[in-house]
Amino acid sequence: MIRMLFAVAVIGFAAISLWACDSPPEPAPVPEVGTETETASEAASEIAHETSSEVASSGAAPFPYDPPTQLIAGSGPSYTNTKNWAPGICFPLADTPSYANSQVWKPGGYERPDNPSQCAPENYAYPWQDNFCETRTGTNMMCKTGTKGHQGQDIRPKTCKTNTYWAVAAEDGVVTNVASMTVAITGKSSPYRIYRYLHMQSSTLKVAYGDHVVRGQKLGLVSNNLGLKNGVQQYTTIHMHFEVRVAQAETLPDGTVLSANTFVPPYVALVDAYERKLGGDCQTIE
């Protein structure tokens, strides 16, 4: 597979507005989705730097990443919609570098029995890899075939250390769900995107249900927490699983209607957010 490198175009994003005095609309709590075990492929030196025109922004620092929808071969059905579903968000991890890639088809994942080490160097290297709509059992209406697939993007922190690196709020909003390994935030401003974070260490959470948060605010530490099963702690690889959902029904250009709470691809928004993060955007807030 040949990868191409090209310069990202520069577009300005409108600045995120400050909190108003009134509370944001209080959407229904986000339901807990089934547990996820994840891990997947290999990093290369040549990169395709291709995505939708919405990916670029001012102050961006380009970095190596594979195109959106380009999953590891054989890892899942992928998807076709490359819209930036959350323009202007803060990158959801406080520290860089971070590495978006699969947790199933890379070393340490159950599809890589040849290399059981989740700390393998190739897991902590560019280029980024999309893994929305990898094969999973969870409902995902955006996948090309069927109605199931990985519902978010997996991101490894700076190094292979648990309970070390902070996850932060993607935008100003309100905490609408807190569970054993999950925090969900609903954005303050229209279209009220829902951002869900999985695998933080629950004992490190700095937020609670109903809290108002601001863009870049610390939420909790990235870990290998997979919650409890029959009272026994379960573990995954060390990573942040990050989701974006629509909070209300939306219609795609082809006429497809997405119902409220539909998972949408986060990769393009994350590429944009990471480029801005490398360029100095989104300071961490306690």
C-alpha cells in the first residue's frame, strides 16, 4: 500500500464561546454500551496525509497519519463518511505525542498472538491509523456493511504507562454519564455533540454527573480499566477509547437519517484537533 504525504490546507475555526450564565440543555444520560477489548497493525515511515477538506485549521502542525476510513487490512468493514463531525474540539489527551491505532490488530491485541506485548515500539509510533468500524459486536449504523462495528477511535497515550496521562474535555459542556470506566460529556453549544471516554481509572476521576466542564479540563487518568465482570476487575490495553455521537436526529446528504445517539466517525475531528494541539491549542485546565 502506497502512502502519500501532502500538506494540510489551513482553515480558521470559530473560537469556542465562554460559558453563559445559564446552564446548558440537560440531555438524557448516555447509556452504557457493552465493554470493549481492543488492540491492532504496524507503523510505517511513509504516510498518507489525506482527509476531508474540513480537517485543517490555523496554527496546525502536520504529523504522519493514514487517511480516514483506511483500516488495517482485514480488520473490519470501515465506513465512507469523512465529515468532520466535531470541528474545533480540544484533543482529548493532555500530553503529546499520542498514537491513534487499533487495540486488536496490533501487538498485545487478540488478533496478534505472534506478539503479545502491548508496549511494542510499533504501537507507540506514527502514522496514526483509523479504527472506527473495526469488527466488533456493538451497534454502529455508520459502517459500510451491516449494523455493527467499533464505535469510536482508540488512542494510546504518550508511553505504555497506566494511570499517568490525563484525558481532558473536548469542549465546554456538562457531564451526562459517569460509570465504572466511562465518562460522557454533552457539548454546551449546538449541535450538542456527545463525547464519551472509556478506560479511565475510576479512582482518578475529577468530575461527577452533572458537573459543568470547560474545554481542556482534566477528567481522569488513561488506564487499562475494563470495568467489573461478576465482581472481578477486567483489563484491556492501556488506551483511551473516544467516541462522538449526535445528540439529536441529523440527515446526511444522501438522505440517510441518523437518530439521536448515533455514533459518528471521530477520526477526522481528532486529526484536526491533534494538529492544533501540536501547534499550541488547548491548554490543560485543572
